[in-house]
Amino acid sequence: MAATILAPPLIHVIQSHNLEEDVMADSYYYDVTTWPIGNPHTDIGEVINSIITDVKARQTDADSNNEGKPGATIYIPSGDYHLTTQVLIDISYLRIVGAGHGFVSSSIRFNTPKEEWNNLHEIWPGGSRILVDLPAINHGPEREGAAFVVSRKGNPRISSVEFANFCIDGLHFIDDGSGNNDPENTYINGKTGIYITDAQDSFRINGMGFIYLEHGIVIHDADALSIHDNFIAECGNCIELRGSGQASKITDNLIGAGYRGYSIFAENFGGLLITANNVFPRGASTVFFRNVSRSSITSNRFHAFYPGVIVLEGNCSENLIASNHIYRACEPWPPMKRYNNGLDDLFGIIRIEGNENSVIGNHISDIVDEINIRPEGTAPIIIRLVSGVGNYIANNHIVANTEGNNHNEETIEESCFSTQVEAVLATAKTHSIPVVAVHIDSGSSRNTVLDSGTESQVYLDVTANAFRPTPSLPGIC
């Protein structure tokens, strides 16, 4: 008796049917590996674009019996998927979801001698991994290098698009023309993970992995945005909120940008919540606000290798910086020691321009050997108020010591992980260094500084600002 081969059931349809003919007509769940158009392993961009075309063809009525256009879910199973065609999203309620963020450090791999790669358990990121095979360029148009572009003008704003649980991998950085002959450490390749051009509402980016992209996430004019529980690291810039925005949150992420860019950047924003993030080196700035008001940076752990950890630039007003652990140290890993953000220690670890901001209850550790302080022989500034009135700086605990480890900087073969853990845990055999705990530049007035530095550690015009020093203890600088 001949065997009967049963075809697998379809979980999507290509053309609409009447409900009486096919109950599957209401299914808007798509699997990229079973979709009949294109090959997701050679160009997942073509596949996703064709699925979006199908959704638009099937969802044409915006209002029928109080029903409309429900959107769709596109599923990406575990696997490697090259992207040579940019994905363009112009419909609301679309969810693209994978089976795992698949992050693994590419920086560690590329700074490991290639002859040792055979000893590695894994070489490349995994999970549901999209390999961005768009051309790598230096200083090209950002939109052209984006894997996913979300773009739609008109009313209402595009809404409720979600990216979840997959990896976007930029693969390689390129030479920057500096003559260092170190292309994989430049953080430049002209590639972006997600690029949103127009105003939008209630977008979610959850559980994603972003790796080796010059720009991880770029969003213009965000409203009610949630960026939560992602791993965004080894990117030139991680999160950039541009244009303007309101009522959004960046929470519970693991983030680490390159020495050229921002871990978190926002401009012209109101009501932004940044909390419970663990942000590690090597971002040129950990949080950079430009003209941001009534926003909060609270209960984060920030680890940075350079001054300018938190920067409030321009007209930044009524922001709260509270209960953060901020740890500034020097780069301990030999392959990356020659790079920095170009700022000296007089810039400030926290630097503020603006009015009525609050800096309350932060723990700030400045752990730097005297030989690494720039300009040489100066006292690093911890909190610097460049301009503004009515700012409130209170109850910040500042620890300023030399480094306590005996790490041999010639031991290049030591792992990045062990080198950094050794540096973070080293608290013995240190001594204190003189710092300026708070520096209020001339011309700033009606600011208040309480219990954030001893009398000798705080520089301000006491005729124009209120000051209560931390009580001095014997032997404390």
C-alpha cells in the first residue's frame, strides 16, 4: 500500500476568503520559514516585506461593524537570517517576534586571536538572528543602512508596533581612516537596527538583542514608548530619541555603547523615565539629555570609563537624578586602552545646564589613579553645574580613590570579563584622591547644595547660592 504524505497545515493564507469558506481567513499569524515568497535565510527582508504587503491587501476596511485593521504577528524561529533588503513597516499593530535575543560579545571575539577561535564553544550570536548584510559605509545616510525602517505620515500616528525576542547583528565595523588599523573597534559601519522616521504612539521594543551596529535604535517623535528588558551593547550608539517626545520609558535594559557615542540620548523630551538599567562601558556618555524637562533618571547602575557620564545640555529643567550608583573608572582591558571620549576630568561626571533640576541621593565612585587624571595634577570634578538657577543637589555620597588592582596591563591574553571583574571588585590597597565634589560655575545663582561635599570640596559663590557642607572627618580630603 502506497504511503500517504500529508501536507503540513497552513497557518496563513495569501488571499482573503469568506469566513464560510475558510475559518483560517481570520489568521494573521505568519512564520517566515513557511511563507511561500522568498527565502528567509538568504533575505528575510524580502520575506517580511511581502508579508506586510499581504496584510495590507487583506486588511482594507478601517471600520466595519466596529472592527478594523488588527495588524499581524510575524514569527522568526531560531536560526540565521541574512537581510539584504531593508524592511519597511507602514502599518499599525504589527508584532515581529523571535525565539531569543541570542546576544554574545563580538568585541571579545574580534579581539581574540583568530587562531584561538577553534577553541570557542560559539563564534557568532544565536537565537533568532538577523544578519544585516546591507552595505557598510562611513558617514552615509542613516536611513539607508537600517535593517528595519518604520515610516508613515498622516493621521492617526502609526501605533503599537512591537519588536520582541530576536537579534539584529551588524556583523562587522569598518576602518575609520584614523590609521589605527583596528576596524573591528571603530564602532562605525553605517548600520542601524531599528530606524523610526515619524511620530508614533505606544511602540514596544522588548527582549531584543542589538550587536555591532553603529546605531542600535533611532526613534523620532516618540510618545508612550517602552524600551524594556533588551540587551543593546557593542553598538556605536544604543538608544537615540530624536526630534521630540513624551511619556516614555527606558527600563530594565543592559546597555553599553562605544567610545564615540551615546548609550542613551534624548532631546526635546518631556516625561521620560530611565530606571533600573545596568549601563556599562564604553559609551562616550551614559545618559545625554538635550533640552529635556520633567524627566527622571533613577535607580540605575552606571559604569563608565570617561567623564561625562550624565550630561544635561541646553535648557534642561525640572529633571530628577536620584538613587543611582555611578562608577567611573579607567579602561582596564589592554585592547581598548588607547580609546576615550576626549573629555578631561574637569568636565564633570554629572554635568548640568538648566534650571530647577534635582540631584539627590546618588552614590558616585570616582576610582582613578593620579597618573590617569587629565589635566595632570588637577582635582576631578564630580558634579558640575555649568549654568542655571534653582537646582537642588543634596545627600550625594562621593567616593574618590585610586584603583586597587594590580592588573598587569601587558597581559593582553587575559579575558575582558576577568579583567573588568577584577577592576570592579578591587577596593583594597587604595588611597583617597582630592576631588571637587560640586562645582557651580560663576553666573549660576539660587542653587542649593546640601551634604554633598565638605567645605573644601565644594566650589560656589556663597553669596548667590545656598550651601551646607558635609561634616569633615580627620584624614578625608
